[in-house]
Amino acid sequence: MSPDPTPGTGASRALALGREAFHARRYEHAARVAREAVAGVPGSPGLHGLLAAGLLAARRPGLALGPCERAGALAPEAAWPWRLRALALAELRRGEEAVASAERAVSLAPEDPWAHDALARSRAATGRSAEARVAAREALRLAPRDPDLVRRAGDACVVEEPAAAEARYRESIALDPERATSWDALAGALVRQFRDEEAAAARARAAALDPAFAERYRRQRAFFPLLQVGGGLFLVIVALGLAPRLVPARSAGTATAVLWIVAVLAPAIFAIAAALALQRGPRHPAPPDPQLEDVVRHL
């Protein structure tokens, strides 16, 4: 991949700094480095690509779309801008456009496994799961020992065939036992097969390998009080409807007032507890999407 036909010193330095920030999971900083540098070197497709990748990793696909398209205009024969564009469009739920962009990437680089991965992701975004599995298998054929692409092949079939996905995830783990994303994916496949104890063990392994997963699981658990709120509100509403019939007429007004107080205070207490639980502890950025990581690595 050669994104900058005539890169200047400023562009090269910015790309190096941006890559370092991206791989350190400082996605917003990587995007800021690229944005500042591209103002001085607007003809650098690599800087536009770094900006797009940083924004995509920071969950801002709408802002990433413009840099993707500018990178493609500056490097029309390169597949990677079309891969980034496909990912942005898929995140924006513009599935058919994402498929067209990914197909363009495949036509430009038919031997690039990540172009086929982009096509698999885009097809999945449109609900074309069978076609997504075909593209994922082609990506895997081109790079059979890439643990991320092995995992992606599992992702493509986990809904319809969780046992087959489990086999892919275990294969990915065998290739790289230290990859937390594969352990997390394995946990999801095990849950779909009602093997909760094994899933908990897989999640524990993912959490031990990457604090981002430990944080994510903690935040998921913190949402449990919100479920309690929903159940409590339902019971309170039922009780409010029945209160006049269950107590003597002279006490019905008092009982209703008490229940209304409970209806207000109980959800508030649970919501505050959940919010405090969500805020507790350090925040760790999620690992980068391997599709983005591959682009940034080669800029």
C-alpha cells in the first residue's frame, strides 16, 4: 500500500505520530493530528485515511465519510479508501452503498483479504448473511492464519450456526491465545448455545487480557439495577391501580400518595446507583477494529 505518492516531511511525521496514537488507542488524538496536518498537506491521501480511521475508531462514522471520499479521490487505484468508506457506510446503516464501495475495493485488490472482509461486513449490514459468509470465507482463504480473519469468519455465521462460529473462534484463539477479542467472541457463541459457565470463563479470560473488556463487562452488570427499575415500576403501577380496592376507603388517599412517592423515589435511587456504577473506575478504549488497524499500519 502506498497512500502518498509524494509525501512531504510534514505528512510523513504526522503519519508516524498518528499511527503511534492510533495503536495506543488514542483515536481522537490520532484524528486531531491528521486533521491539523492535512490542512497543510491537503494532497496527502494517507493523512485523509488516518483522519478517517481515527474518526471511525472513535465511533464517528458520519464525520469519517468525507475523509474516506477525499482519500479515494487522491488515490483512485488504491483499495483501502474504499474499504474505509464501506465501513463508514455500514456503520451509518447505508448498507447497499457500503456493498458497492466494498465491491469496488475487491475489484481493485482481488487478492487483498481485507477487501473481502469489508465486503462481508457490508453484506451483513444489509442482512445478506449467506453472501456475507461467502465473502468471509474468501478472505480466510487468502489469509488462513490471520486470527482476526478467522474470528471474522465466525462472526459471519454466529447467528445461524453458533457451533460453527465457536469452532472458528477456538481456531483464532489457537493462533493467538492472547487476543481478547477472540475470547469475547467465543463467550458470545457459548451464550447462544446456553453454555453460560463456559461463557463466563471465556469472558474472564478476555477481561484478564484486556482491561477494556473488563470495563465493558462491569458496565453491562451495572445496567442490572435499571432492569430492577422496570420491574419495580410495573409493580408500582399495578399497585396504584389496585390500591383503592385493597384498603379501606378512608385510607385509600393516603395509600395512593405513599405509592406515588415510592414510584418516584425508587426509580430515582436505582437510576442514581446505576449511574454511579457506570462512572466508577478507569475508562479504557476498546481495541481497534482490525480492518482499521490494517489500513493504519500500512499508511
